Amino acid sequence: MAIDVRFYTLSKRENSTKRPDSDPVSFQCILKEPCSIISPEISLNLGLVTNPSVYNYCYIPAFDRYYFVANWSYESALWNAFLTVDVLATYKETIGSTSLYILRASAAYDGDIIDMLYPTETGSSYSTVTGTSPWTYTDIQQGAYILGIVGKTATPYGSMTYYLMDASQLIFLMRDLSDNLVDAGNGFTTDDASYSLQKALIDPFTYIRSCIWFPIPYGSIHTSGTQRAVNAGGFDLTSTGSPLIANNPYVTGTISLAMPQHPDTAARGNYVNAVYRNITAVIPPFGTFQIDGTVACNYSYIVARYSVDCISGMGICELGCGNSAGNISHLLSRTESMVGVPIQISQVYRDLYAGALQTARAGVNTAASLVNLNAGGAASAAANGIIDAMEAVRPRLESFGSSGSYASVYGAPALYVQFLRPVADDPTHNGRPLCQNRTPAGLGGYMIVQDGDVSIAGTQAEAAEIRAYLEGGFYYE
């Protein structure tokens, strides 16, 4: 059976819809029988005058299909061509107009989708962001002291009255208690007992139930505005006046730290900030925190919102992410810590209340200080073997809270950022994540389809081959 066959010399990928755009060379060929429409064999009676082996592609109008020339052979003055159907070129229009779920594409991508196709390099780069500490003072001669003293006047705190003092006032109070409380003016005479014995029996320092130093300015603590002489156990110390703590005895504030972006963000998308950026936040004295990369990638700031109780010295820190300084849009953690430092005011007495808190917090802190093998949840969120393996070899230390010390409030809040570097990508041949319904003709270039079941007016074998190409990756050209 003689048929018309149009031959081309065409450079194209096997997994491409490209069709020839040059003029063909037509030959009348003999179709060998029995014939397969998918892989026919044809013969050309050209002898050695013409060498058709320069042609590697053809179109058979009778079958309305494009074919690759798989091989040529010459026998008995006949050239024999072994053809295989090119399903992508043959059904190009149908494929191009079908709405398909495109997993990866070279022409478009969504930078928020995690791309785990590429491993990371061994090296890393680092960045440090330092903020301003809200703890203005780390010198005990500065800052503020709050003393809880048992007096004769009932207050909202029971028999306790809380006074705000600076270092000079505290020193003066210590002298006042030592020198002036037990004397004849207060009803003590040497007829009762010796002066030294009286001082031993009535220890004026026992009326001071707590003394806590705060690393914050004296003027930042809320007071009633009333200067009042200190009363200790019913004894008025008229020489020492201090403002009383107000009924809202706390100090609040925020710390905002701008997160640096991964160097590859512009080129590869925001997902690199989720899985290739490790952020450690140090917020004295509340602790060291590993930031969840899958959450932080959507925000610009790490924000610490704190509140300090001026009676107990305890502080609460809410750590979160936000897109503006001072505002938390996503809460990451809530941690308690001793901000104030309990002060020893005599050889036999120390603030028992704060001491009990320290003991309890120390137990909690010991249990909370741990090695975290998962960097902020990024591994579980990415759900990929590569990131799991990376995290498994990089243990990360986290610690929460402090029992109260000068050292714990020392230093500025900071972010320590490690940037892992993924190897160079090749979007032209591998695409990038898209995960959208698109038509291949509307995109062009390389793409991978989730479900390549395209309805064609062809054979079952051709439909299966099209599906394999689309789901394995193809070029729409």
C-alpha cells in the first residue's frame, strides 16, 4: 500500500510537544503489512541515489499522526524506516487546552511552597540582629528597690506596705534600723536590759519581709505619688520617706527585632525562610528560644511583650511574630522568669517568699532546659526526608526562665540567624512548585502534572503514554 509521508530533520526533546515548522520533503512510501498505527514500518524505493537517513521525523496524513524515525535500514535497494508515534506532538492542541493540576512549572511558581528537590551545601552563612535591652541598669547602685515592710497600717496587701527606694534610700534605711529603732525614745531603757540585749531580742530587720532590686529606672515604676515615712512594725522612721507602690504594681513593655531574610528569597521564594533559615532568639532573662521557621517566614519581626510584677519580681514574656514593631500576630510561647533580684538584707534573713519562688522556678527551669532536635517545627511541617536528616544532626539548645540574678538580665536581646544554602536550582529543566490548575498552552515550558489523564481521540496505548509523559515531566513548546 502506497502512502504519502512528509519527512523532516527536526531537533526536539522526546518529552516535548514541539512540531516541525520547516517545509517537509514528501515521498511515496510502501506501508508494510501487517501495519501498526503506533509503530508502522515503511519502505522507500530510492536506491542509493538519495539517502533519506538524514530525516529523523515525519508526518503521515493518512493517520494524522507525527512520528519519530527510530531507525533506518537498507536492503535490496529499499530504505526501510521504523517509526514510533510522537503522542505529545500529535495531540498537542488537546493537551494544551486541557485544564490540568500543574505541580511544577518553569514559567510560573508559588514561592511560598516548600521545594525540597534540592539538597543543601555544607557551608552556612550567619547574621546577628541586636536590640535594646529594657533592663536599663545592671549596676546595683542604680535601678530601683522595692521593699515589703510589715507596718501598723492595713493595705490591699494585708499588713504589708511596699516602698520604692533607690540605693541611697536603702542604705539610709539600713542605718536607720540599726541605730534608731531601739532607744529610750521608743520605750527602751537600760533598766529593762542592756542596750545590746535589747537589739538582739528585737531585730528591726525582721519587719522587712522582702527586698528586691529591679534593673529598671526608678521613675518607670507606678507609685501612688505619696511620699510617706517608713513604718516598721509600728515604729515610724521619720527620717526615711519613700513613695508607696500603686495598686497596679507592674511594668510593661515590648522588644522588637527585625528578622533578616534568607539571601535566596528573591531568587527562589519565601519558602527558603521556612526551611533554610534557623532563628535563635535570646531574650534576657526569659530564655533562649528556637523560632518556628514555618510560622516566622510569614512575618517580619520577632516581638517580646513583657510584664513585670513589682511585688514578687516575677515577669511574664509573650514571644511572637508580627509584621510591625510592637505587635504580635502569632503567639509562639509564653514564659515566666524572675526579673527582680532578691537582696540579702541581714545575716539571718532573706526574702522567704522570693526564695520559695526561686526554688520552684529552678525546678521548672531545669526540666525546661533541653536539647531540641526539631528546629522550630520546620522539619515536621516540611515532611521531607532531606530536612529531617539535616535537623537530626544539628541538636539545638533551648532554655527558659531564670531564678533571679544580676547575670540573667545582662546583655541585649538578639536574634542569631543561620542560613543554610540549597544548591543551585534548574527551573528550566526541573520547574518550580506551582500547584495550580492551569492549561499547558497558557504556561508553556517545562511542567509536571499531577493527573495526566487527557481525553484524546486516540488509542488506549497513546492515552497511557501521554499520561506517563505529563506526570513524569514534559515541555509544551
